[in-house]
Amino acid sequence: MTIRYGVLKCKVRGRRPATRENAHYQVHAEAEGVHYRIAINVKSQMRPFALLYYTDEHFEHEVTSDLPELAYGYTRLPNRPGGMALDYIRGNLFDRRRMVPLAFDVPGTDNDLNDKLDIYMRKAMEFEDAVLYAYGDIWGPELKQRDAVFGFMPGQGMHDIHMNQGNGGSYRRDNGVYQDGGLLLHFPSEERWIAIFLAFQAQSWHTDDKSGDPLHVAAAYWHPAHPRPLAEHEIFIAGALVLPASPTACETVTLLNASDRPIDIGGWSLANKLKQKYKLEGVLAPGQFYTIELSVHPKFFRPWGDIITLLDERGLKVHGVSYIRAKVRSGWTIRF
């Protein structure tokens, strides 16, 4: 890992779409009188050139709970679970299958990455209370040099506003866990968060838990419980009771086997945000809902928000979800 990872809390003061000469969408940001440029990659330097893009206009995730308390400006973040760092694989921020490849310079309106980013940055400029949280790598300050795009001095800003793991080749040096980039926009007057996530198509979605280097794992793999390959997302986390009505009752997690065959989950585990693991056993019949009682004390999941990840016997992610404090009700099961 070589990037200086952190988050910039700021206001959006201007923007400039990417060009073929400079394939970065540029944002002029300001934090308590200090100016920054956020350079957002919109094109890969290797094939395929289009980036993977996903936006959630009603983002609900426990990672946002502490962000409003941050001071304006740059905050360095530790690369570990349990904090405000983003990890596209381990953080259950979104379903990666919903990312789409998107070029930045397609003729027309609202149909390329420039257009998509511009919609949200313009909205951030229009709302007086809007706050942008830009995750990535900080650069500068360049004390004797004006910013090359917006002209303020000293030049400084954020880049690597994208997934920062699973790289091969010369970009392998930038790999790490809990250091992914992204944009979170908060609109307090609307009680709404908007999340923007970007990744390169060449990046791997199975990475080492320490280095972030790619693990060369096939998308479907053989499992002894059945003769056909077990595909990712055949077993889902369907619900969780994280705040039992009785202090002596167990938390529960309910799984669904959506496939047409039995699946042995012996050696699998459930993990929370702190990467604590609860070992599983049993066989799920086709179409079966299976409720697991977590007989552990103290409680495994945090009632103010947490993530729940299902890992197979090799520690690879099968499915993951998250919840926020507003979803938690005593004695009620959260549906995912």
C-alpha cells in the first residue's frame, strides 16, 4: 500500500468535465477557506477503457454515522475494519453486480460518466447545506505552484477516487484493504445521502485480506456438496435479528438457498464489521430458509449499525449486507 488514504470533508465550489486530453472529472472543493481539487478518473489507461460505475441516490450504510462529526478538511483514516474507511469487497457498501461500464465522452445528454458526475456536483453546489466526503489519496500542498485547473494556491487535492485493490501489473503497488475511494454526498435538509462508486474493469473482486492483491479465483467453483459449480450469490442473507427483545435471547441471521440443489455450509462463517467470525455448520436444502442462532456473548452485532458478511470455507465472500440504527427495532428482524 502506497497511497495516503483519507477522506476530505468539503463544499463543492466548481467543476470541470473531463476531456480527451485529461480524462479526469475535476471538482473545485473548499473546506474552511482552504481550497482543493478532486481529480476523478473517468477512463482507464488500459483496456477496457470504460470505468465501472454505480450510484445509490438513497444510500443507507453505517459508515455514514460518524462522518457529520468530522471537522472540515482532510482526515487520515487507518486501513482497518471498524472505522470510516471504505472497502468495496469487505464493507458491503453495494452489490457489485449493479455496477455498469460507462464511457465518459458519449455524444448526447445524461448518458456518460461526465454527465452523471455533473448532475450530482451541480446539485451539491445548489444546496447550501450539501457536504461532500471524497475518499482517496491526498496530494500536495505544492507551496509554490498554483493549481493547474482552478488556479488557487497552493495546489493540492485528492485523487484515486476509485477502488484501490485488486490491481495487477505496475498498479499493484497501490493495492491495499480498507482504502477504496468514492464520493458520499450528504444533504441534511433532505435527510439523504448519495453514494458514487467507481472501479476499473481490470481489477479483481477477490483480494487478499492483508495486501489487497488479487486472488485468482474463478467466478464459479466446485463444492463437494453438489456436482455442479457453486456460483456466487446462490446463498443470500435474507434477514437478521440484531436486538432481541430479551437480553438472554440470541441474535439470529437467516440465510436463503436460492439454488436448485443442497449446499453444505460447514466451515463457512458470518463476519461483522470488526472482522469477528462465527463458524457455521449444516446443509441447506434447495429453496430453504435457515435461521442461525448466534449463541455468543457479548452480542455479535452492534445495534447502532453494522455489516453482516457470509464467507465460504476459504474465507471468500458469498454475500454481504449492512444496516443502520434506524432499521433496528427490539425483537424485529431486519429484512434484506
